[in-house]
Amino acid sequence: MRGTRSKRSPGKRRSSQSRHPVQAFNAVSGPRGALLYREHCMACHRPDGQGVPRVFPALDGNSAIFAQNPQSSIQITLEGGRMPLNPDTDTMAFAMPGFSHLPDQDLSEILSFIRSGWTNQAPAVTPDDVRQIRTFLNTKTPNIQTGDRHE
């Protein structure tokens, strides 16, 4: 109709956060978390946190990401991980490298950005949270025995 304005329905508000993490940051992680995400994560997990189906998992809406306890997210970020291979449909298996070379502060800012970005609403990760999991992982007995093949 001519002369009428389009109105948003009251239940549908546009997110105050841009779909591009570097352009929009939240109060939990600040701009540094977004910049570190861009540098270390965005190529695979995409600017919108949706990843690539069957290749790189989505971070937005992922229950491991928005869990109250960040332990799993911290461990995967430190040690890396691999998508399960389905021999009937997958010709390649993709893996995420570990980021244990990054300092606790950087990892906490990246994870806080992810845990509170897009539609996720989880508490921030502190450098002490990362340090505790890093210490645990460095002192635990490996899951792989000598001579075993890890895939």
C-alpha cells in the first residue's frame, strides 16, 4: 500500500548485535574477544557462528557452548577436536587444532565472546577457569596408550 510504513511486530525485535562479530561486541567480552575470534576462529566457524554443516560445527546455539559450566568448551579449545566421520557420507574428516599455545587471557576472551555472542547467553569464562582446565589436562593420564592409533 502506498503511504504506509512497515512496522515490526512487537515480538520480533532485531538483534542489537550484528551478525559479524568484529563489528559488534558485547559487554562480556569486549572488542578484544571479537578480534581474537576473527583471528583464530572465524575462517572455520564463520562470522555468524553457524560453521559449515558436517565440516565445522556451529557455535551459535550449540549446547556445549551455552552450558553453565564452560569445562567442555575450554577443553576442546585447548586440545582441539575432530568431527565424527560417517563412512557412508563423508569422504574427509576435519579437525580443529588445539589452541593451547594461546595465553589464558586470550582464550577466556575468545570463549566469553562465543558464549555470549549471537543467540548464546552463557556466563563469561575467566582466565582462572582456563588455567584450571589447562592444569588438569597437563597432569592427567593420556587416554591413548603407546602404540595406539588416534583418529
